[in-house]
Amino acid sequence: MGRDWTPYPESTAADYRRAGHWQGRTLGERFRECARRYPDALAVVAGAARLTYAELDNRCDRLANGLVALGVTARDRVVVQLPNGVEFVEVLFALMRVGATPVLVMPAYRRQELRALMQIAEPAAYVVPDHYGGFDFRTQARELCVDVGTVRHVVVAGEPAEFTPVRELYHGPEPRPDVDADDLALCVMSGGTTGGPKLVPRTHENYAYLPNACAAAGLDRDDIYLAALPLAHNFPLACPGLLGTLTSGGTAVMSPTSSPDDAFPLIERARVTWTTLVPSVVEFWTEATRWHRSDLSSLRLVQVGGSVFRPESARRATQRLDCGLQQVYGMAEGLLTMTALDDPDDLVLTTQGRPPCPADEVRLVDPDGVDVEAGGVGELWTRGPYTVRGYFRAPESSAGSFTPDGLYRTGDLARRLPSGHLVIEGRLKDVINRGGDKIPCAELEGHLVAHPAISAAAAVPVPDSELGERVCVFLVCERPRSLREIRAFLQARGVASFKFPDRIEYVDRLPLTKIGKIDRKALMARIAGPAAGS
Ligand code: OOB
């Protein structure tokens, strides 16, 4: 096995297998077992398409054959940037069946982010929609093929232009390799760390454990899941999300976006029972119940995570949506914590719950790496059967983010209640969490100083009632530039629009800490007052 990623120590892997956390089966096998057990059950609903388990299983097989015929081989990386839809599900399982590694990228990402992660992944293929959200992904694919020499095939869902259409890749049998459960199932993008984009390598055993771990959501084959957040994100994909649904016989309904206009009619029509959302979207849904007439009475559970969820919003949401709530704290790197369905209301409203697996180790430490006193706030360090030990092909960042004995340093600050429930109190890392979308400050600053008139830049979070945080940038600049000009500059560079500044402040120079780093605390204190406008 190549060493593009850090394996678990053998004795630890043996412990996880002995305890039954790892079951030696691939995700493809688990889905196929489910398809054999419930062939006629409805697996996926997307627009007019409705596929039973047997149909979906068969289509995934045929697509896997077509990918082999195209020349995709085991361990090839394939960047998949598809919105929620049947193709997403089929491409994901087909690649897993070929033993290739899907690298899942959110549709909002643009050329800058993609180029950086493709330079790490060296993908053999890139799978995109023709259009989504008013953006032509084929144009971006053309540019990326120039930027990144390894992409042999661009595969398009929809009108392919000069590329390969997905619809022509459903083939008859081809010899396919065996896939090992301890090999990579997929890579997801790290959202939580500083620095450039990082890929999180998840093995089949590690990733297949996640949906099991989430049994706390009480999922069964009668459940109907609405995939409203982009499925390339770990939370709707596997916590237990789409993968939990398709390995337990339930139905996954695809929503093209998370807006109430798309999601509410789908909930009513398909009698959706549960979904996964970020706090800003739940708040929007809560408001939308005032004017939307759709019947949401089938909803029994909404999972909420990705950024801080205020107790008042949580209370309002459960009342207006009239359903259960599960708070989830998690990360692409692995660890999840979740409230239980039978937790008392005050714990559900004010905590982010407990880790689901007895083998999850969670430490709260002070700056010297020493465990804080019971009840104290410390940085959360973790290791366990579904938390990775390092990033894909990034030994240096891995060394910075993981301790020598394999604990992931989350950069989040947490407190533990006597019941074991964790409360996320803040964070140490320089990342802005804009409604669940993560923006590494240094990355945005790097793009800003590429502007010829900007000599220095610092990005800081500004508290916001809707999104939790928005992006404020402090610029040292010859003369003030409009927000519109700065955004246009970032757009032309190919930066994802959720990273664009919401507010600009001009300074003569950036305040520095004693050791010469940008003093973000001082900058945040300056904007604590009302918005100055820009
Ligand atoms: C989820 O994953 P990522 O990789 O996009 O972001 C991880 C970071 C965490 O380190 C933390 O800073 C923040 O997002 N976060 C939360 C939170 N859940 C995540 N901060 C406060 N409260 C929460 N409930 O965001 C993710 C992955 C799987 C499940 C849920 C969320």
C-alpha cells in the first residue's frame, strides 16, 4: 500500500477490529448487501428520477464498468464536484467499486481551491455538472486541465461539450479489481484547519463506521432523508446522512439547494422524516415556516452542526418546525459528538453532545498539552476509530495538526459537563466560520495581497446574527477600494464566493503581537462596535 497517508498503528487497528468498530467490509459491499436485502425499496429520489435499491446497485455497477473502460484504475484519484443528484450517488459508489479514490469537492469551490487540491491529489479524472448555480463547470474544467497536467478525463453530468458524458459510461461487465476495506474509500476536504486546502484520507473501515456510530439518530428503513446540504460535505454524507440511509434501507431525497423553496415542497411530497442542516439554514427554515404553506409534519428530526447554534435559535427551531433536534459537532478529520434523542431538552439546546463510540478519546488540554481540570475549557484533542492520523500527502501540515502519538488537535475550545456532554466554547485556529463554511484567514489574506494596490491584509471574523460570523478584512492600501472591486478581483482569481469579504476596514499598518504575528484580537476589538460601512 502506498504511503500517501498515515496508517493507524497495527495494534490500534487490531483493537478496533476486535472491538467490532471496524468490520473489514467496504462501503460498496455494505451498500450491495442492503440492495440485496431490500431490492424493491426506494433508494434515491431526485427530480423525476426514482431508483430502487436494485436499480441503483445495477447502475453503479455499470458505471464502474464504464469507468474501467475509460481507463480509471484502482487508487487513481478522481475529483468529484457534483451537486446533490443521482449522478453524485452513482459516481461515488462506482468509483469505490473500481477501487479509485473519489476526492469530494463542494460545488461552491472555484479554480483557486481546485488547483491547490488537484496539485496534491494529482487526479486522473474530474467529474462535474455542465452547469450549476449559474456557473459553467466545463469552462473551469478546461482551465484546470491546463493548470494540472494529470487530468486525463473530464466527465460531465449533462451536456458534455468536448468531454465525456456520464450518460455514456453505463457499460457491460469489465474485469474489476478487489477492493480492500483498509484502503482509501474517499478523501474529503478539511474545513477546519489553517493554511492551504488539505485532503482527509478516509479508509473504508474508518468511514463505514461513521453511519454505524450515528445509530443515535435512530435511523431505520422507513426513514426518508432529505439531502439539503451539499453531499460532498462529510456531515450530510455520512453522519449518518446519505451513506447511513443507503446502508440501512431508507430513502434519500435530493434537494438541489437548502433553500425552503426547494426543500419544503420535497419534504411535503416525499414525507421526509429527517435532515441535516447548518445553524444559519435552520434559522432561515424557522422563519420560512411563517409564509410557506408546505406541510412539514413528517419531519421527526433535524440534525444541526457545523457552527455554533445558539440555544434561543435551537428552541425556536424545535417549536416552529415541530420536530426533534440533534446537535452535532464534527470535522472532516473524523470525530463527531452528538446529543442523544432522549437527552433532556436543556442538554439538547445547550450542548453539542457526546462522542458516539467508546473508543473515541477526547482530551481537553491547556497550551502546554496538559489536561485541564474537570469542567475547565481546553483545546480539544482526539483520536479514535474514525479519526484520521494525518492528511493526504501533507507530512508537514500533518505534523502540525497531529501529535506524535496520533491525536488530532482540533483548534476548537471545549468544556465537558459531568454528564460527558461537550460544549464548544470557541476556537484557537485562524479560521472564519461563515454559516458553516470555513475560511482559513491566511489563505484569504494571500489572495488579497496579490492585488497590486494592497500591501498587507488581515481577515478576522465579525459576529453576525444570521451566519454566526462574517468576513471582515483589514487592508493596508494606497487608497480605499470598494467592496465590489475587491470581490471582483477575488472572483477573477477564481476564489470561491463564500470567502469574499463582507466588510473592509482600512489601516495604515496591521497591529502585530510581540512575536510579530498579526494581532487578530486587537483587530477584532476594533470592529466590536457597529459596522463602519465600506
Ligand atoms: C463540520 O466539518 P468541517 O470539517 O467543515 O469543520 C470542522 C470545524 C470544527 O473544527 C469546528 O471548528 C466547527 O467546524 N464546528 C462547530 C460545530 N461543528 C463543527 N463549531 C461549533 N459548533 C458545532 N456544532 O463542520 C462537520 C462535520 C461533521 C459533522 C458536523 C460538522
